[in-house]
Amino acid sequence: MMDKRAFLQTFTASALASTQLGAWAQPAPAPVPAKGAQHQLSGTGSDGKPVMLSDFKGKVCLVSFFTAGCALCVNELRLMREFYTNNRQRDFVLLGVNLDDKSADFMQYIDLLKVSVPAEQRFPIAWRNAPGHQDSFGAITRRPTHYVLNRQHQQVLRREGSFQPTDWDDLWISLN
């Protein structure tokens, strides 16, 4: 298990590297799923249980794609955990999809969450590179990337990078 100092060093180095690399190379644009597209996802959660978007039918879903070493992702997920905790009783679900290349990195992140995040703030997280994982979200080229899906799981928002104040407002309104 990674200790706090090693995590912070990895976290800081990763954030610095991604900032420096972003100035030099920009990835080719990926096809963007259309607004209104109905999405699907099936995989295995960090607890070993199946995670399927269809299990959350009738709920507004925020699906967040992230990597463990991404500084922006860590901050975004903290804010999203707070929103999830305050709104999960209102037919809202937060679903994380980890994009780390190695299973060990994903599991190390999950182990860290178990000791640092209260149980009531934890939400389902699947590893996108796991065998059998399938989803309809297409290529993710920027971390984090978030999708807001309405109760029919149609995409109403795709946000690459930081969730904006108006995104939070729109998400709140969608729960009413």
C-alpha cells in the first residue's frame, strides 16, 4: 500500500508532468458522442461486483472518467463526492470510471480511498481497462471528462476538464 508521502510525491509529479506535456502536445480530437445519445456501461466495480448503468435506470447519472494521479481529477472527485452525498436520495448516482493503464495503480487508488474517504461518500468505480468492460462513451482524451445523463440515460452534458459553476446548477436543476 502506498503511504501518504509516496502518494503526494506521485500526485505532485503527475500534475507537473501533465501540465508540462499539455503545453507541447495536443491529442487529436476524438469523436464526441452526440448530445442526446443514450449511453450504456457494464463492467466490474472496485468491490468485484458488476456495475451496469442500466441498474440506475430512472436516475440522473454523473459519469466521471479519471486517472488516480491527475490533480484536477482528485479535486473534481472531492466536489462530486460532496454533491453525491447530499443528493443520492434524490434519484442521483455518481459513477466513476478509472482510466489507469495498470490494474495495480487502480487498486492502489481504491485502497487509498478506503482509508481516506468515509463510507457514505463512496460511489461505484469501475476500471475501464478491465476484461469485459464495455461502454458507449468513446475515446476519452482529457482527464477528467464528465457526462451528465438524464433519467433515460441520454447525454445532456459532456465536460472535459473542470466542471463549471453552471454545470453544477444544471445538474441540480435536473434533479427536480
